[in-house]
Amino acid sequence: MLENLSLSDWLHQAGEDALSREHLEIAVLQLALVVGIFALAWAIRLATCPLTARLGERIEQYFRWNWLTAPLRGLATLIYAWLLLVIAKRVGHRFGADLGLVGIAASLTAVWIVLWASAALLRDALIARLVAVIAWIVAALDITGLLAPTETVLDSVALTVGAVRISLLIVIKALLVIAVLLWAALGLARLIGARIRHVTGLSPSVQALTSNLLKIALISLALVIGLNTVGIDLTGLAVFSGAIGVGLGFGLQKIVSNFVSGIILLVEQSIKPGDVIEVGHTYGCVGSLGARYASVRGRDGKEYLIPNETLITNQVINWSYSSSLLRLDLMFAVPPDADLHDVRRFASEAARQVKRVVGTPAPVCHITEFGDNAVHLMLRFWIEDPQNGVKNVKGDVYLALWDAMRARGVPLPNPQREIRIRELPAAWSQPAQPRQAAE
């Protein structure tokens, strides 16, 4: 009854219905039906409470989504009520009964579900508010019977490109459908990526490659499904999309180069998440490999985003490429009268006392040079966790070496210089004679 009326006619008819006893009785019956449906939905919610509780536990256990279980329990009653209202409206329409109030209740329940779900799932308050506004606008147009005329007006504003007709209605539907599908695709990609990262049989580079390819495939699939859902034939836009593709290819050359470089890095596994690399003046641990850049976190807390093309074309020092072992050298000196055999022995023992220094290969100490006032030595040792820093372990070894030298009475060399002033010649000691005038 309400769908075929305009707003003014609907308001006039609503006034007449309020004065009609027959329509008032029908409205009361429909309201009673709506209340009964919500009571039935609540009963179904109580009956299925163990099932939803187990589902929430599974979600918390496998996906760590603790923030989703509470909204899921709250939405169960609304979802059951909306399904029952839709079924009641369809059954009434099949038997010739006009259940307008039931349809209004179904629309309002759907809006309620959308608002609750958007507040729970969308972290951005602005996007959640935009979804709420769109839901209220669609519900208001549906309740007042203006949804179909609005669709007709929007569909009349159209543009024909070749054999494809693109109207304003199709554009709006495409934006909404594609936005929902992209949100679902990105959420599914994050979910599967998190599960892939927990697979111990895959290397970090294979995990990153699989996650990136899966994300690209899901986004592409969402775009294709979204365009086909709203009725846009992609074959009709082949020439137009080809021209756009060529232009984008020239404009996005660097982006494509970084993308291909990222795939090469992931396939050949020359740089993996967790590796310690050095590129130019940048040093740090690779946190993640993206489609366009690699995230390298330095020891100072700074995170460097290095383009993948730079990692392919420039020289990269990978400290943990084939092995995580890293050799470090410390230079120090002792006085010439020190027992060099004993110095080499206790220097190696001091390095072994540091926790991060590995026992195999064992630390060694070599004499490098006999200086003027000291003997120069080099203490060489290995670590297997360069991602935890290098300067700090060097400092620990220096401190252990200093303690060992003090315990054995070996001082640090103190270079000294003796300056001897001899008797000056008589010619140097006489004061300079004043210059006499030559003329």
C-alpha cells in the first residue's frame, strides 16, 4: 500500500487510516505481530545461546578477535528478528495481505543491524558515521515509498560510452558495492595472512609473497565482482581501459618497477623479514616486505621505508643472508712489557663471558702491530643475533676485557714523549743586531 504512493498521498492516506476503525485494527494486529516476532527472536536467541557462545570462543581462539564476540552476541537477536519480519512480509504478500507496518519494522531493524555492525567492525568513526547516514537515507526512502522514484531519477542521468550505458544510479551502486567488497577482501586478506604467518613450514619470504599475492587477487576479484554486480560489461570498456592502462603504465612506472622488484625479492629470498641489512647509511632489521617498499627498523627506533627497486639495483649488505653468524673485531693495546701470551689468553676468556658471544667459532686474539709505545692486538669473536645490535655487545666485551686487564695488573698504554732542550749555538743566543742603513 505504501510503496506506490508519493509522500503527500502517503501522509493523506495515513490520516484517513488513523480515523478508520478497520485500518486501526489492522495496524494494531500488525504491531502485535511485530512484537510477537521480536519475542520469538529473543526465544531463538536464548535457545541458540550455547551455539553462539561456542562460535565466539572459536573466533577468540583462532583469530584473536576478542572485540568481535560481544557484538556478535548482541546482533543475534536483531538478525533473527529481521529474518522473521522479512519472512512474515513475504508470506503475507503471497496470500494477499498488506503488511506495511511489518515491512517498516523490517527496514528499521535492518538499519539497526547496519548501525550496530558498522560501529563494531569499522574502527574509523567518520566511515561508521557515513555508513549510518547512508543506511538512514535508504531506510527513509524505502519507508516513505520514494526509493523507487529516486532510483528512476538517478537512472535517467546517464552517459553512453560505446556499447556501455553508465548512469548515476549505476555509479552509486558500484561505489557502494565495491567499497563493501574491498573492505571484505582486505579483511579476508589480513585474516588469511595472519594464519599464514603462523605456519611454521613456510619461510618468512614465502609467507610475505603468499600474503601479497593473495591480497592482490582478492582486490582484483572484488573489483570484477563489484562491476559485474551492478551490470557494467567489462568487455565494452576494453579499448577505453587499454588507453587508460597505457597512460597509467607510463605514469606509474616507478610503482610498477617497485612492485616487480618486490616480487623478485620474495621469490629469490635474497632479503627476508628478520634479516639485518645495510643499504648506504641505513642499517637495521627488515620488518616486512610490501608490494612497494621494505620496512627496515633501525636500532634507534626509526623505521626506514626503502623502495624495492633500491634493494634490487643498489649494493645491499645482508648480515644474515646465508647464516646468522656475524664476526666482530675489537682493537686494543697493551704496554710493551706485558706478557703477550697471557694477554691473548685472558682476552679470549673475557669475550667468552659475554652472553651473546657464541662458543663456536671460539673467540681469538691476534697481535697486529708493535707500536712505538704499545703492542696492538685484535680480539675477534662471533655473535648469532645481529638484529639485537652490534655496538652494545662490543661495549660488553670491552668492559669484560677491561675488568680482566685490571685483575691482572695490565695497565692501558700511556704514550709519553720526552722533549730535550740542548745548548743553543752562540749565534742563536745573541740578540739580533739592528739593521744599519746601507746608504
